[in-house]
Amino acid sequence: MAKKQTPLADRMRPTTLDEFVGQNHLVGEGQGLSNIIETGNLPSLIFRGPPGTGKTTLAK
């Protein structure tokens, strides 16, 4: 799909941990998920919360 035809929500979706807003306690430097990702030791995780809070985006 051409970039102009891609939905705005998809174009604005965060692609790095630094782009996530409001989740510094999880994805901030030296915090939970960022430490897990840096070590490469990814356990099974379950993200829970209301729709639209970034669970799927974070999982990708």
C-alpha cells in the first residue's frame, strides 16, 4: 500500500521504545521492558488493559 493510502493511525504508530508516551515506568531507559529487550531474554508476556492503550503496538 502506498504511504499516502496508509491510515494515519498506522503512520503515527510508535516504532521504537523511545516513541512510546506515558509508559516510562515500563519502556523508559533502565526500566522493565527495555531491560528485558536489551538482554535478549524475552519471556512470554501478557499485556492487559483497555482498548487503544498500545498493547498490540508494544508487542510488535
